[in-house]
Amino acid sequence: MLRLVISILVTGPALFLSSYAASQRVYDPGEFPDAPTVQNEPKQNSYQQGGHVIILLERRSYFFPDLCTRIAPLSVSQKFILSLNESISGHIVVGSAASAGLGQAFNWQAGYGQGAEGYAKRFGASMARSASNNFLGTFLLASILRQDPRFFVRGRLTFVQAVKYSLFRIVITRRDSGEQTVNSSGLLGPLAGEALATTYLPIEDRTVGNTLLRYSADLGWRATGNLLREYWPTLSKRLFRTKTISTVDKF
């Protein structure tokens, strides 16, 4: 519980301030490049759709590759590519670096020791956990259950509405067909990934209690990340001067 509280205290204020600042603006439909309108959605063959996930890197969506850029559902191969992109994305690398730093400072996962080697082990373990979570949730379970693992930016939300939507997306997602459904892949994927982590984490961290603690932290990080995802198109436009396209204003 202490780890979870410290993580929220460290990351929460920064994300809150950035999100609050963004929420004070009057949004324009053209400011959400990661969610085009259904009306303007061009027909694409499977090859064009498959290449679009990789193009996210060129469109400066490397930090959050799971932002929706096309309404068309993802194929199984596209979900696999998305899980790979997610595993090396900016928010995963930054989060893993911060998590390893906190673990080093408070000597969490003490079996890894201290110094550069201890930090490297903690960072590697965090990256491995994220890769497992993405493979199992974003790809495997999302493919089996036919769920869409992407985040759909709403836009034009007040800060309170954005917080509610961020939490809502933890438990509710879209089917490939477009209907809403319980986010089974997003809830079970991280749980399975944390269970898998017990095969390589230090022996003292392989308990059921520690596994559930890490799982709770994963969901907390996801909810906080969703809030930042909601404002990321506008923030990235400011930071990187990205080109914009029209937006979807509905989930």
C-alpha cells in the first residue's frame, strides 16, 4: 500500500497540473489529431490499416501509441503491432525509469540490490512487466474477446468529466463491432502479467499480496494515464507542432 500511495503522490500532482491547464482551454475539433470523424473516414484495405499503427511514430504519437487514429477496427496483426509499440512507448519508458528510481530509493525488490546493477534490474523488470501486460491484454485477450484496446479521445470535456471518463475507460471498452462492453482484456491482461512476473521477480515479491499490490498500482497508473491521454493531442500539438485532422467527439 505504501508503494501505491507514494506512486500516486509523486505522479499525481504533475499530471493533475498539466491536465488542469489543458482543461481550461476552449477546444477546437481540429485540435484532436488522434481521433478522426466517422464521416471523413476513408475506406482502407488491410495493408493500409496495418501500416497506420507504425505511422504513429511519425505522427509523434510515440508517447501514447494506443490513441485511436481510425474508427475501423484493428485486425489481429494490428493489435499485435500495437502491443509492441505500447511496450516501447514513451510513457512506458518514462514510467519504468521513475519506478526503478523509487524502487532504488526505498529499496523495493531488495533482492536486486543497489547501485547501477540494481537500478538496471528494476528498470528491466518494470519494462518486462509492461511488455507482458501489453502482450496479454492489448493483443492476446483483446483478439480472443474481439475488444478494441485503443483509447478514444472524447474532447470538449471539463476536467471533472475527463476524470470520470478516464475511470470509465478502465472498466468499459469497445468491441471491434463498436458496442460498449466490460473491459475484460484491460482488466485481466495486467493481472495475468503480474502473475507471470512472479517467475522472475525476487523471491520476497512473489507473494499473492505483492502481486495484487502491483496489479492495483497498474490500474491506478492506467487511470492517471487515461487522463493525460485525453489531453495529449492538444499537449503534443503544442510541444511538437503536429499536424491536425478532424476529431471523433464520441466514445
